[in-house]
Amino acid sequence: MATNLGELLVREKVISPEQLQKALDEQKTSGGRLGFNLSKLGIVKEDEIAKFLSKQYNVPTVNLSEFEIDPKVIKLLPINAVQKYQVVPVNRAGATLIVAMADPSNIFAIDDIKFLTGLNVEVVVAVESEIKKTIDKYYDQSATLQDVMSDFEEDVEVINTEDAFDVNELEKESEDAPVVKLVNLILTDAIKKTASDIHIEPYEKSFRVRYRIDGVLYEIMKPPMKLRNAITSRVKIMASLDIAERRLPQDGRIKIKLPGGKDMDYRVSVLPTLFGEKIVMRLLDKSNLQLDMTKLGFEKVPLECFKESIAKPYGMVLVTGPTGSGKTTTLYSALSELNQTTKNISTAEDPVEFNLEGINQVQMKDDIGLNFAEALRSFLRQDPNIIMVGEIRDFETAEIAIKAALTGHLVLSTLHTNDAPSTINRMLNMGIEPFLVASATNLIVAQRLARKVCLKCQETIKVPDQALFDLGVKKEDLGKYQNLKKGKGCGMCSETGYKGRVALYEVMSVGDEIKELILNGASAAEIKREAIRLGMKSLRQSALTKLAEGTTTIEEVVRTSVADN
């Protein structure tokens, strides 16, 4: 396909010969198909390639993310053929099988599918990344939970959790085939269910695995109690942690290679609890890292305000919110926008979640004295233009960050506060002088993540006016809330009614009026009132905008934001 597609794209002047050569060189280095490499290098988008091939071969295109494929159709093609040719069976009509392919010119694949199924084959074109996601979703490349559990004998009761243990015995247990299968299942199933975190939790008389999907925890399975130590040890071995140490917290990382050449990172945290070690794994999927600011959830005016602030040559831009609210993604998006060869960008992170080309990222190591403050001091000796500090936690880090912002550097960082105005008070409480906070700060962004209504099973609903008034909707604005949506629940969203998340933003520009309030020692409530008067949309107002658009629900508005006073 490589040469064929390349020649077609050059002939039709979609790409230049130089761009083709660049993509072919990347293909030799990284592997993968030509279309994927063209998209990865930003030469041409995947959906544009799909449209081009659709027109060229006179076959329709299909958006696989909107499809719910019948399991009977999936069973018509074995996984080895699906992976070999990167195809997905979409539907069956009598003696004809409709298959989605990234390369409709692959005659060998079509002939092989005809032979394997005994059916006529009709081809539709789909984006290659969507084909890979669909294969991951429908083709279980590990054993099923039932298969794995059938390998175990009846559960046994654990009486004493403090019994002496043999490290060699633990290591041996963790290598048992059923344990290995179960842990692999937990890791891969979390990807299929688009989980952001995996929780493996021991209690006195139970042992459970939960996934955080779209910000909410769901119990997935309850493995037998007798496997508690073996599963914990297996994860710790995979993360290169000390299985003999069960009294202290440990942190590590697991990297696994998935079919199709995709890598997945898991950040592993082990915490000793009363009945054993609790493990939490954060899934870090670079392929899902959204760095396009227009797609993060920003509305037009706040986005312009944010871009204007990060474009300034100096000053401080702060992103605030609780853990898991998407602060890192927003900062990475800003860095991606600022990443040019003319600028020296350094980041201090704990941990480094994603590797960004062209940015000098430093992992914090408190055990050897490399903390945020120490890293910041070093950065200032490295001729920086832009500095990103993972989090401002103490006076020392805040002081150095503010001094850097006042001496000609752009500083990006995060804090844990409830909203944008209260960030000012947080810095003052750390001991920073009001005139320094007022002079250094350009902009503060507070954010949350709200679940989106599933597009597959959404339906329009009518809610009482009083329910909208309780949320803070004004009587004159009721007309905007006639298109409210709710998901009924379907296979696509695991019967939850929600699929994916959207960010809610509160963007507060620190202009002259706000600076004056800071210098006068105003409260967070006074600063918020003035910021709203100047045009800031609060988190609740941002959530109500998403509600009016039919993107989210009333329940999510209440869960992710508080009413404005």
C-alpha cells in the first residue's frame, strides 16, 4: 500500500514528493502504515486520507466510533486475520459481508476474507486509528474473566493478614499462569473500557478491582481472596518494585506493548493499608492526549484570553482544580502551542506523564533532594524562556516561581484550589506578599471534567423550570434550555448514558481592577464578584452552557460545580 497510496497522493497533489519521502523515512524508523505516518507527522489528516481513498476507489466511508457492531458479525472474522489486514467486519447483508478497511486497494486481504468467510465482500473506508480502536474494543486479545476464574479452585478464607511470608514463594505464585492471565486481563480490559485509573483493593473479607471511567469508579470484579498477595506481587514485579517491602508506599511504572505496535504506560502507586497493599494504576495513553486547545472544551472568548496570556513573554499562568480535573492536559496543550525552536522550555514534573518532543522535562526525585524548588533554581541558570512547574506546594517553590515570572520568564504551574479567585488567597496564605502576587500573575484558570451524554443513546428530555432555577438559570434564559439531553444507556456507554468527558473552564484574567483588589486585601468572594462583572464565566456558568448545548446533564452540573453566590 505504501508506494501505491504515496504515488496517488503525490499525483493528485495532496502531498509533495518531499513530504512523501519524509513519511517513508519515518515508516522505516517507526513502522506502521504510510497513512498513519503521514498523519503522525501532521502532513495530512487521517480523515482526509480516508475521504481521498473513498473518492479514488468509489467506496463509501464509515465512522466506526458511531457504530455498535453485532457480536455475530464480529465472530465471522478471526482475530489473526483482523490484525494482519487491519480490517473490521461491520455488517452482514445476506451473503455479503461489509468490512471497514484503511486500504481498499488491498486485493489480497479481500480475497482472503472471501475465502475465510465464504461470503461476498463489500469494502468501506475507515480511519486507521478508528479501526485499531474498534479491534481493541471488540476482539478480546486476552482470556475472558470467566475463563481465567475457572482456573482457580474455590475461594478460601484469609484469617491473619500478618502471617510471615516467603519472598520466593510469593514470586513463584505471581508467575502462575492464571495469575498472569488475570493481571493481563485487568490491564487490557481497562483500556477497552477507556478507564483512566485501576484500583486493586484488599479488605478484611473481600478483594475487589474497580475502574475509574469518565471520572466515576465502577466495581469490575472480585477476584478470590487467596490471590490477593499473588496479584499484588505480580503487579509489583511488572512495575520493578520491591515485593519484599510491604510496609512502605512505593511508586513505579509499567509499560506494555499492545497489538498494532501501540504502547501503553501505567503509573503504579502501592499503599500499605490495614488488610494488605492497595494498588492504583493511572493509564497514560499518549495516543489519546488531546493537545488541540479548540477541542478541550474552551469557549471562544475564554480561549482567546488564555492564548493571549500564554503568548506574553513573562508573567505567571496558573491552572487550578482537584486531582484528575485535566490540569496536566491543559498545561501540555499550552506547552504544545508555545513549543518552537526559538524558545527554551523546561518543565519540573512529578511524575512526567507524557514525553513531549522539544521540551526539557525533569522528573522530581525527593529522596535525593531534587524537588520543585531545586529544579526551579537550576532552570534559572539554564537560560530559559518558559518554565513549567508541576505544582506549587510550598512557600519556597511559590517564591522562586514568582521571582522567575517577574524577571522575564513565562511560568506555568498548577495549584489545588476550588476556583480561580481563591487561588489568590492560597498564595497569600503561603506567605507571598500581595504586591508580588498582583505583579506576577497574568491569568488563573480553574477547571473540572464533566461527563458527556452518550451520542448513541441520547434523547431529548423536558425538565421542570424550578430545577433549572435551582441551578442558577435566570427566568429570561429559560428558552436556551429547550434541547436538554440524557443518555438511556446502551452497549457503547456500558449502560451508563455517558461517554467521554468535556472540560469546564473558569478563566480569570488578572487585570488592573483585580490587581487593585489583591493589593487592598480583598476576599475571594469580592474578587470573584468583580471578575464576573468584568466578563468571567464561573465554573457553574460554564457547566450551564454545556447543559444548554445538550453536551452534559443536570446531574453532572451539580456534581462538578457549585452555585454562584
